[in-house]
Amino acid sequence: MRSDGLIEVRVAARQREAEGIDSFELAAPGGGALPAFAAGAHIDLHLDGGWVRPYSLCNPQDGGRCYRIAVQHEPSGRGGSAAVHAQLRPGSTLRIAPPRNLFALQDGTAPVLLLAGGIGITPLLGMAQTLHAAGRAFALVYCSASERRAAFAGALRRAPWAGRTTLHHDERHGRFDLAGLLAAQPAGTHAYVCGPAGFITAATACGWPAERMHVERFAPAPVPQAAPRTGAIEVQAGRGGPVVMVRADTPITVALARAGICIPVSCEQGICGTCATRVLEGQVEHRDFHLSAREQAQGLMLPCCSWARSSRLVLDL
Ligand code: FES
């Protein structure tokens, strides 16, 4: 590991998995073992141009031989996926942060439902392999727009647990009945859901007990528009520290970075929690999808996306 805590890896393989989706196998340049991880973990890619983007690992832990990710090229996205597709060629090297897991499988014997929408299949693929190896009861339901946009469809059909998998393509089968699926699950089932914002919103709106529904977002849900804010706020880096004026159209992390005060970021969308910072003074308007009510009450905020209700915030920096 480097002195900055990052790991250098080499792109050992790249493969087309579906329309617009490529998988990348990342290995240690010298062939050594990479740090261990558990299903559901993600890594941050640090790309040329300053892009830092989190991607779920889709392979099971295999003795540290490689990390495998799959990335959907989003032509209308903010540029992270385009940078991945442009920069990661077999043989090229890049830096990554070690795996972190915010979407881990719960221990126990409860039945598991893995529910994927689109590229949300990535963390669930490793989970399915882990559950199968552990002999636990599970089902995987994978919804995609069409067959050609379903990454890993061939591998899923060939997997030893293929009988537990349902592939649903909206183009062929029509709209998927999420509510019906959830209502039919055995008592005590834990659901793990990953997919686009609309998919997650539909799943969480089905009335499933929150303590048994585990969600991983890779894009933020649409935020109900708060009253437009036009005024700037003052953000102070520590009591007695420098004060930065932040315009309403600029993320706090960006304004602070321009002033030379760096808070680590990854998704910059309020999803991953990398930028979590303690608030010493001021009232926060939370706009993220990561912090629990308890964490908010403990004074944490995600300044990559959240804002202030007061005219001034003092952050513990
Ligand atoms: S950088 Fe991901 S939540 Fe702020």
C-alpha cells in the first residue's frame, strides 16, 4: 500500500458484459494478494483528471487474486463512467482505495432475497456466490430493460445456483411486479436491493420492514425541491479556523477545496459517506442518502451534497 493509503493496481482484463457495460479485472502489478473483502464491498477508483468514483466488487473473495468491477457507460452522466471506459485498458495502472463495505450481508440463517435493477447486479453477484458457498437459502431477481442490457446474463444462467435466479427484461416481460414479489417472500426474509433511484424507491415503497431491507444506491433519488436558495453561507473550518463563503450553487466540499481545505470525497452525491464531517455549530439541511437519523442527530453531515439552514456552519476540520 502507498503512503497515501491507496493501492496501485493493473487492469488485468477487460470484457464487454452487455450493451454499454464492461467489466474490469484489477490485480496487484506484481501478482501479490490484494486486501481481503466481503461480498457487498466497493472500491474507489482514483482516475486521471481527479475523478474518484466508487464501484461495487462483483467477484467473491478469492484469496486476493483480483477485484472485479463492472461499469455502465453513462453518456449523459457527470463523466466518471466515461473516464473509466476511456482510461482503463488492459495493462494500464491506476490507484484505488482499499475495499469498504456499507452493504454487507447480515450473519444468520434467515432467507435472503437479492433484488437487482440494471447495473445494480454488481454487488449482488458476489453475494449470490457467497450465499451459495455458505449453503444459505436465497433467491436472486434481476430486472433489466432488455436482454442486451443485462450484464452477466450468460454467467447467471451457467451458475450452479442458476435455479435460484430469475431474469426479468421489461422489453419482453413488461413491468416487474415488485410488490407481488416482496409479498410472496418467506417470513423473516432479508432483502438486499441495488439499482437505479426509481427501482429503489419502488422497492422501499412496498411496505417491507425497514430493518430487513438493505439498500445500496449508486445514484441519488430525486430530491423533492426545497425552496430555492440564493444566498451564500459561511463555512468555518474548525473553531477559529479559516472562513469560506460558499455560494448556493457550489457544493461545500468544492468551495473548501478551492480554498485549500480538502475533505476526502468519492461519489459526491451523498451516497457513499466518504465526506462525513462533524458539525460543531450551525443547522444542517441534510440532502444525502447515507446518514441515519441517529448519525444526523450525532452531528454528522455530508458536505458534498448537504447544505445549511443557518447562515453559518462550523465544521470539525
Ligand atoms: S463523497 Fe460520497 S457522500 Fe460525500
